[in-house]
Amino acid sequence: MNPTELSPGLVTQGFTPPLALARFKLIAFDMDSTLINIECIDEIADAVGLKAEVAAITEATMRGEIADFKTSLRRRVALLRGVSVASMERVYAERLQLNPGATELVAACKKAGMKVLLVSGGFTFFADRVAARLGIDYAKSNQLEALDGVLTGRLLDQPWGDICDGEEKRKTLLETCALLGIEPSQAIAVGDGANDLPMMGAAGLSVAYHAKPKVREKAMVAINSGGLDRLLEVLQ
């Protein structure tokens, strides 16, 4: 497939735009560095002076250099032991922002009758709030264990499993399609890191947002500059 630059910072491959927005019924988003401007785990680690160490692991994982997401996440979460929930509140209040165009893209999709899914390798503490803020229909993410207002360095198992990694993201997209009675070809998946590739590969339209090189190369749409709402230049 030969990539085509539709306009500066907007690249498509494997299809001829525009596509009709009406052909899609679901849009699935990664959260960290996709819907929001930060990697939450890196900012939490800053509270214990370990941001550089944790961020290096996060970056290597998102580039696909560390293939085992679950091991990578457990290793990083263990470093968060002793961080207070109050510190996490400050991360949410002072550092977390929606990425440009997130509100507009979600609103446009909902106006078109689509359902919206947030599926994240990040944490419920942030994901559930972001989902509520944007009016997102479904959300899945990982849950940090806290005792007496302090993180233990462990994750809690949830009814669906232990960790939301790339395969869980793919599974969640497919399960949500089944719930809605639609085909995966009627879904859009938006992400930036290697752990988003499984769900992007399962969707009818894959979108890389300010993504790692490996993800940009495989996506049908790559938004390399500007906001998330640039996807609406491809969907009409």
C-alpha cells in the first residue's frame, strides 16, 4: 500500500477517501496520549521521583520494543507503591487534558448515531472520569489497588480478567461489536502505541494519532499533526 498525504500531517493508505461516516457504528479509542495528553502512569511515578525510569519503560513498550505488555505494566505499577491517591487526584486536576479535537470528534460520532468505546491499558481512576467527561458509552481499563489511600504497587483482577493489554483491547472491540450486532468492519479503532495494533487490525478503519512509527506504518489513517477531529476530513 502506498501512503497518500491528503493534506499536511494527514496520511491515508489502503482506501480512497472520503468514507461515509454513516457506514460506521462504533469508534474505539485508546486513552493515554490518544484521547488525553499524558501517559498517566508516568505522571503518577513523578510523585515518587521515578518518572524518568517509568517513562523509559512506557516509551519502549509503546514503540513495541517490549512485547509483553502485562509484564511491562506490572513492573511499572510496582514502582508506584506508596504513591497517595491524593497525588493521583493532582495528576487528574493539574496535568490531564483532553487532546485537541477529542470533544469534537466524539460529539460528531455520537451525532451520527455511533457508540463510543474507551479501552485502555491505563487506569480506571482516570479512564472512568474521561469517559464520563466525554459521554463515552463503554470503558475498560486496569484498576490500581489502594489501601488506606495509598497505592500498593499491585493491580486488582476484574471480572473480565487481569490486565487490559493489546489482546484484551482487540477482544473488547470484537465483543462490543457483537453486543451491538454489527460487523468489525463497521468499527473504527484509534490509538498511538504498539498495544493498540491488535484492535486496530480488527477494525474496519484503523487510525494512528501522533503515533509511534510502527503504528503509523500499519494504520489506514495517520494523523501526524493537528487534533483528533482531523479524522473528519476523511469521514463525511
